[in-house]
Amino acid sequence: MKYILSFFLGLVLITANAQNYIDIVRFSYANTPLNSFENTSEQTKVEEFGLNLTFPVVLNEKTIILTGLSADKSRLKLDPDFPDHTALNKVRLQIGLNQVYSEKWTGTYALLPSISSDFTAITKEDLQLGLLSLFTYKKNENLKYKFGFYANTEKYGPLFVPLLGLYYLSPNHKFESTLMLPGQADFNYQLAKKTALGMNFDGLTSSFNLHESIYTPRGQYVVRSSNELYTYLQFQLGKSLYAKTKVGYSISRTYKVYNNDDKVDLSLSSLYFGDDRTQLNTNFEKGAIFKVELLYRVHFK
């Protein structure tokens, strides 16, 4: 979900801000020190890779076709009793439309099909379909409000997330804040011409189909849920190339395994209705996260 929000927040910045830009390419790598499983001496390292490609096609002053591709991979042990690590993968297409209705109002609509699993095979059980609708109200040149919703057919059941956010750029262009609650918040201040200090929060939820039946013949899926707080330094390495070095902490971070027929009635953001599922694996403890991001950013006058 993080990369979806980053993708569409970037498109929001195109439409009438004092500092217009969009990140065409975003690559990230995160690693954690060994995380201990609860009530055991076993440990696991968690590695995460992310790639987001954005291809906006400007038809005219009011209409932009949105296309893109994102890919994520996590590698970790799901249980202290497993000798091997499991790779969890998600590949998602982004197809949509950004429409300017007036000087104040802009709408963004997107279809988000994805394949999410351990990729030991590809079947219809790996397919998910997401929808996003986001409206932007421009208060002035430096402040915009955003609201809408995101929905997806997760493995555990339907997910619906109401979105509320804003974008603010100070008149001197040194302080920038981007909010898209409940999933993302970012604040940064330009310390020097090519260096900025920032802090951001990422709230992530995603699910993956498992083709290998780890616990029972019924088959399982994994739900990744994480709330992560980072501080970072951003460096401009070239005209369009940026790097972020981030140090963070997982406020909560779980990879829970459930049987395929263990579902919820509805998930409203992080609230689950009709949830009587039984978790099959053991959680590992919270811990530090080290992350690096590379961005290829295009600026607009």
C-alpha cells in the first residue's frame, strides 16, 4: 500500500503546486538485525526490496493517463521451526486517470490488479484487485487537501481504507509535509541546497498466497502488517537522482499465517470485523530497521 500511495501522491504534486515533481523510479532496500521469535531463542533476518515505476501520459492540461508497475519482495523465516526462509512477492499494475475539474478540484481514479504469493507457482488464487479514488482540493498554491478511498480483495477478505490527507509546502520551499492517513506521513526540512532531514511513518498491510502447505493440507496465506517510524537524510546526487538513508523502528510488525478458509467479513483499515481466525505461526519481536532508497525525480516548472 505504501507504494500505491507514493505513486498517487506524486501525481497530486504535478497539478498546480509551487514545487512540482514526480518520482519516476523508486527503489528501496531494507534490512533488520536478527529478530528473535517470541518465547524462543530462534531468530530471523528480514530483507525487503521494493521497486516502483511510474509512467504518466499527459494528454492535455486537464487529463493525465496514469500507468505504472510496482514490485515488492520480503524474505524471512515465518516460524522458528522452519529451517528455510520464505520469499513473499507482490507485482502490481497501476492503470488510472488524473482529471482536473477546476482550479480547485482534481480527481484521481485507478484500477490496481496484482499477483501476490510466494511465486513457487502462479494461479488464480494469487490474483488480487484494487481500486482507488482520490479527490484533491487546492486551498492555495502551498496547501492542498485530499480525501478518498482504497479497496482491495485481500486473501483474508475485502479491505476498505478511507483516505484523508494534505500536502503543504512552506513559502520559502524549505519545509514540506505530505499526509495520507492512515497509511503514510512524511515531514522534511531542507538543511542545505542538496540535503534534507526528514521523518516519516509507514503503515503497511498486504497479504500473500502460499502454494506450499506449511502446516496443513488446507493451504495457507500470510498477512503482513507493520507500522514503521523512520528518520532520514535525503541527498541530491544529481539533477534528478536522489538518495535517502533511513533508520527506523517497527512499532508493530507481524507476518501472520492462516489457513485459506480462515477469513474475515470485512477489514476497515486495521479493524477486522467477523475475525475469529487462528494464527498458525509465532511472531517475532519488534526491532530496528535500516533502509536505503534511490529516487529518479522529474521536476516540472
